[in-house]
Amino acid sequence: MKCKHVLWATLAVLTVVSAFAWAQETGHYPLGVEGLKAGTLPPPGLYSRNYLLYYNANVFRDRSGNNAGLGADIDALVFAPRLIWITNQQILGADYGMDALLPIPYQDVELNRIGLKDNDFCYGDICVEPIDLAWHGERWDLGAAYALWMPTGKYNRPRAGANHLANPGKDFWTNMFTFGGTYYLDEEKTLHASALGRYEIHSRKDHTDVKPGQNILVEWGVGKTLAKIWDVGVIGYAQWQLTDDKGSDVADAIQGIHDRVAAIGPEVSVFVPPIKSILSVRAAWEFSAVDRPEGTTVVFTFTKIF
């Protein structure tokens, strides 16, 4: 039974969240993909926002936050194109919009202590956000949204004799609710602080009797605008599991554990007027992880304004 628990915990831990967040049955949302001005949605128009995310972790933290000693070596590189349309229509005084995202990941996972390794390359779970609401004031922006993550990605059902540590799909649906804002600390709007919160409610997995617990996630950033085109600052994220994982296939070793993690790091972005585009790069180092990997996230973002 002990070996069975180790295998199930390992498979749960290393299932990649929509191909670019890694954890013990956490939610779909990819931690760290937004940073400075995360609570601000753009004005009406059509936008292509493309993410390239790299994640690396060499330690897995147990339920007490200690190194579990699995000899973990986790690498993932994910490209995720996102199309955003903010219309000229208004709801409750807010600009109304919608967007959709498709992650395409490559994953390479090794647990050297127990001799398991796996890699995979395929499309992940599609996210459709049919409701984006954006309010803009003289020195503040607010945003709210609803999104649905669909289990369209490749998923290999765990079974005896098969590693299947790398799975592009999560195998469950997620309803995600978002609210956030950005406040400008000076009249010129060069100093800004933002926070973006998301709440995830998950369905039962399609191929195993597991219903992941609900999660709350926060991304934040404090920055300064320079020469009207540069933004530099400090960003971070945190995630907490609020309810238990449920189902007969939840391993005894992880019953009642609520995973969590936090991260902090720098961001630099620049607006390039000739091509109407924004380029940004951010890095975040994780800490205080419980029941999940603890590593480093690096995200490159290219936003094109049409």
C-alpha cells in the first residue's frame, strides 16, 4: 500500500495545471502569467496576447513544507496564444469583452529517487472567457470576468506499470471568477499598484474519482512608468487551496492537505509604438510551498494591438 500511495501522490503532484502550473491537483490557472497592471483591461479593440512560459523545479515540498526527497527535476515550456476582444458595448458602465486561450506545452518530469520519468508535447485545456468587464476612472481601473476551462487536453489515465507524470490536460472542468484593479498613486499615472484575484471551482475528473479542492489565487505588482513606454517593478503571486480534494481515488497520503505557494520577482515591459506592441518579461521565485513543487517561473509576453 505504501508504494501505491507514493505513486498516486507523485502522479497527482506532477499533473501540470493546464500545461503550465504544476501541483498536487491544483486548479487550471497558470500562476505568474500576469504582473504589473494585472487589474487593468485594455480599451475597446482587438488584441493578440501571446505567452511563453518556462517553469523549473528541483524540489517537492511535503505537507509540512519540507523537502520530500523525491529527487524531482521538472521542466516545462509552454506557448499559449490568447485572443482578446473588448467591444464598444457597455454593461453596468463597464466595457464588455471576451477572450480565449489555448496552451501548447512541452513537459519533462523526473523523480530520480524512485526511478520515474516522463515527457510529453501536446495541446492543453482550452480556456474560454465569455465575460470581461472593464471600468476606468481618473486614477483607477477595475476588472471582473468569468471563464470556463474545458478538459480538451491530452490526459493519460494513471495505471500500474505506466509513468504518465506529464499530462497536458487536467481531466476536469473549472469555473473561474476574476476580480481585480489597478490604482495610480500620482496624477501622471506613473506610479501604480495592482492586484488580481481569481477563484476556481472544479468538477470531478473524467477518468478517476477525484474532485480537486477549490482554489484562490492572487497576482500583484507595484511599478513605475518611465519615458511613457517603459514599466519596471516588482511582481508576485500566491495560491491557496481552500477545500479538500474528494473522491475514492484521492491517495491516503494527501487526504486533507491544502497546498499553497507564493512567489516574488522583477518585471520589465516596453511599449513599441511603430508596431503597436508590448513586450514584457517577468521572473518569480517561489517560496513557502506546501504539498507541491517549489521552483522558478519565467514568462515572456508579446501583446499586439490591431
